[in-house]
Amino acid sequence: MMEEVGLFLNYLALEKNLREKSIIAYRHDTEQLAQFMKQLGFKRWSEVSRSAVVEYVATQSQLGLAPSSIARRM
């Protein structure tokens, strides 16, 4: 999963030309999502189920995050 995160971050840097602060924020968010999914037992993004995504959204909502923040984290 982390390899895909790295590829995504490279895409943001090279193709979308995002600033370093934005890339750092995206790195934090995507690594946190990947860790959550790993804790649920997923090893690949293609294995992640809809119910796992719903669980992640619910967990983030319980932390008091706004819907826009939750969306960015995904």
C-alpha cells in the first residue's frame, strides 16, 4: 500500500505541481489511511471494502473532523 502512496505523492509533485507543504499534508493523510486499512487486515488497496471505508469515515467523524477534512484524507 505504501508503494502506491509514494506513487500518488510523486504524481502530485510532478504532474500537479503542488507545493511541498501540500504534499506533506497529503503524505500524512494517505499514510494514516493506509495504516488504518492495514490494521483492518488489508494488504492491497484493491482489497479494501466499502464497509472498511465507511468505518474509516465514521472513525474520522467521531474525532470531530469536518466532512471536507475527511474527504481530503481519502
